[in-house]
Amino acid sequence: MGWPYRFLTLAPEEVQLRRQALDRYAVYAQISALLPLFIPLIQRIVERYTRGREVTRGAYDAVPDSPLFKSRKGTVVGRWLAKARVVQWWSRDEVIINGQSWGTRDQWMVGMASMIWLLVLCIAGTGEDYLHFTKRLGTIATTLMPFQYLLILKSFSPLAWVFNTSHETLNRWHRVLARVITALLVLHAACYLNYFAQVGILQRRLFAPVVFAGVVAFAGLNLLNTTALRAVRAWSYRVFFITHLVVAFAIPPLIFIHAPSARLSVGTALALFLADLAVRRLRTTTSQATLETIPGTTLVKIMASIPGPKVNAFRAKPGAHIYLSIPAAARPVASNDALLYEFLFNPFTVADVDDHTGALTLVARQRDGPLTRRLAQCAQHGGMAMPSSTTTTVFPATATVPLSIEGPYGAASRHVAQIASPRTDRVLLIAGGVGATFAVPLYRAVLADHPAAKVELVWAIRAAGDATWAVTGRGDSVLEDENVNIFLTGDLGVGTAVGVSEPRRASFASSSDAGGGASGDAGEELSSLYRDRRRAGGGGRWMSSHNRRRPDLRKIVDETFRGGADERVAVLVCGPASMAREVRRHVGAWVYRGRDVFFHDESFGW
């Protein structure tokens, strides 16, 4: 079958009919994007109705291994639910090509299905009209832009409410839709360039204002997608972020000029974007924060006081994160980076909320970026005069600086009620480094809401000093808890593993890539805790002669699931990508055996 399209000359009435068809199929595309939103809504209504009926009948959550629980598993519904969990888990596995992750299976499946369906909408009813097909590609792509912008909203995202999640989870679908829209616009541009070349008007039409606006928008879209590549983000996340922000502002006005029929769509998209920025600005609190370095580490402890009414939002969301920025008063003076701070909004997890003062505790590790570098400078020189060669503002001896905080955000914090309820029989929290700022608040929240919960926290750190913020942050130090196991992967200086019994120390070995030892005070403090725990005795689980001084994640996960044959388990991990990937692989083995698992990987990859 040959190429079906030809260049047709249409009468005015036919042009009007084509315009009506373009608008009609644009509505079809919007309806297609809206339909998936009803699935979680219906699911939540059914769950609420079912739960209400169980409460009315006096029903209760069946105890694992009980006859009632086993009878439920053996029903047709129980078997189908188990299969659905396996399929869902399989769909969230990463697609690895040449050792690099290219998204997850569900992203690929949804992306390809969406692309096929939208191409059907682009082709249907176009007949032989080449320009109708070309215009349809652009019309359907631009009509989806409001949904693209909806997926990046942070402060008032209706999609986050519908799917009971947070913006960082929706961001993965933002990337999928971006690729679909880009593919449609690439076809749209290619078809139009072919048409201009075939009829001999390429140079004249390409620089016409209306067409040129579309060309610039298309170039901006390609620039945006280029900077979103993993290699570019790894080289400079700031380049990616600033480009994203500028292009997101620029594309709607350019398309507004280029395609009058798309003005409602791009105007809606831009309005959503501006409204989100305005609400985020209103939600941002600028307050005085105390900064201090943790000796022997590259960590900076931040204690920020926020107004009383806003504290309750953080108390209600353990494990949530905020976006931190540095206001003008705390920025370096006469610095080339001064303007750059307008675009710096770094995420940090709230490690603690003081019950008495309401102060938030954040822990930041100094990196190569200007924001964490500036925080470290303020912490180190807050009470001292800086050398004259620096351009850093000198703060008073109280070592306080103003910081801007926006939040709270977070997907996991929305599920605390489920994790801390009798519906979850066992909870395993795994953290690497400052990932414990996510795990420790959740650990405390689960025990506070469900004291009898079987909850365990595994925390891998490079040096003893990395844990001191948890020691000094509260009176009830988690390091004294027998269900908290801290693994030292670096050089302690005293040759011990913190917070574990003597047999458990056999499961560690030094790490070749560990950085920096702990300070004397930190080592002494944690060593003292270790001696106290040693006197109390302890079990010898997770012993291994392999991967010394690194937690054996497979044994930890297996031991957790073997605690009860039919227990419902929640596993949450926050740490390096390699750690999260390994934990997920080990948990997946139990999901494929039919276990009911809640799994969450807390990361800030985008």
C-alpha cells in the first residue's frame, strides 16, 4: 500500500469542515487523557464503601496465619489480587539498556499505547488530505499541554489528590507525556518542512512570523529534551533546571502566536504554571535558621524555626521533604553566583520536628553545588570574621541565617496511616547516609501510632559522625533502640559497628570507597553507645562472611519476610540508587511468591 496523502486544494467550505474535524479530534484526545483519572477515583470509592461495610458488620483485619486470613487468600478474588500485585511489581521494573536505566516497563507500555492511540486519532478521518494529517499532529500535541503542565504542579496538584501521591511520583508520567508530545511535534514539523520544500516555499515560509514562532518553540522543545538527558543532568543539574524553567515559560506564548486554534490549551497550561509558582511563593516561609557543621563529616545540621500554624503540617507528615532556598539577605555579596540563587530550590527531608519549639531539623551534605556550599560556609564562619579575600556576608555570633522553606511534600508521608496501622504486620526501613532523615521520622511515627508494630530500621553510614545528628537531636535517641541497626561502611577509628551486638559486627567489612573518619567526640560517643548495647546482649542475625561491614541486604530482607509466612510487609528505602535497586530486587523475589508488600523508594532523581 502506497503513501495515502496528497497535497489538496480545498474550497473554503472544506477548509471549515477540516477545522471542525481538528477541533473534534482534539476533544477526543483530551477525553482520552481524562479517562485514566477515573480509575483511582473509582478504586478509592470502592475501598471506602467496602471498609465502611466491614466496620458496620464489625469486621476486623484478619490476623496472619489465621483460618480467616487463609480462607480469604484462597478465594478467587484473593488469587486475582495476588496476580495483580505480581503484574504491578513486574511493570515497575526498570528497563536496562547498556547498563543504563531507561525508565520502567509501565512507562514504556503506557507511552507506546498512548502514542499508538494518538496516532490513530491523528490519522482517522483525514482521507487523502496531507495538510489535514499534518495539522492534526500539531493540534493533538498542543491540546495535551495542559495535562503536561498539570503533572509538574507541586503546591496544588489535583492529580496528586486523585492518585493519592505527591508531585515527585507524578513526575515520571510527566516525562512519558513529554516524549509523546515531542514525538508528535517532530512529525508535525517534519511534515510541514516536507510540504514547504515540495511546493518550493521553504525559505519564504520558514521565516514568516507565524511559522518562525513555531520553529523557535520547536527548537526550545528540543533544547529542553536535550538538557533532560541523564548525562547532562549529571554534568549540571542547574543547566537542566534553568533551561526547563525558561523554556516552560517561553513555549506557550510562542505557540500562542504560531497556532491560534491552540491558544486556549497553551493559555491554560501557562496559567496553571504561573498559579503554581504564585501559590508556592505564598507558601514559602523565610525564617531564621541555626546552622552547625557536624565534626568529622561534610554534614550541615540546620534547625529552622517556622510559624506555629505551619508546624502542624510537618508533624502530620513524617518523612516529608521541603524545598530550601537562600534569600537575598543570606547570599554572598559581590558574587557571580548571586543571580543563580534565584533558581536554586534544593529538596531536603525534614529529619525532626521539635515538639516544644516547633523547629525543623534538616541535615544537608555539602556537595559541589552552590547552595550546599553556601550552607557549609555559613555554618563554618557564622560566628567568626571571614578572610578579607572572601565575598561572604559575615553573620553575628549566634550563627543564624535566614532561609526560605517551602513544603511539606512527599508521597510516603501520605501512607503513614496505612503503614502504622494493624493492616501492616511488619515494617522494614532501610537508609543509606543522610537517607536516614527520611527513615528515622517514619520509624518514630510508626511506633508512636502503633507501639506493638514490628518495625526495624537498618542504617548504613560511612563514618560514626554521620549518625550524631540522630543522637543529639532528641532525648529518645534512636541509636539506643534495639530495633535500629547501624552499619559502618567506613573507618570508625575504634573498630566497632555502632548499635549492634558483637556477633552482628561480623557482618561488616571496610569499604574501599568510604570517605573520612569520624571525629574523636563522635567516635567516643557512639562507641559508648555500642558498649552499652553490648552489655545488654543481642542476637546474631544477618551474619555473613561476605560484603564485610556492608549490610547484607538480601539476608535482611529475607529475614524480615520469614518472620511470618503471611504477614503484610512494608519496605521503605532511602539511599543511593544502587542500594534501592538491590533492595527492590530482593523484595521482588517475595512478591513473586505471592506476598503482599508495600514498597517505596524515596529519591530525588529529578
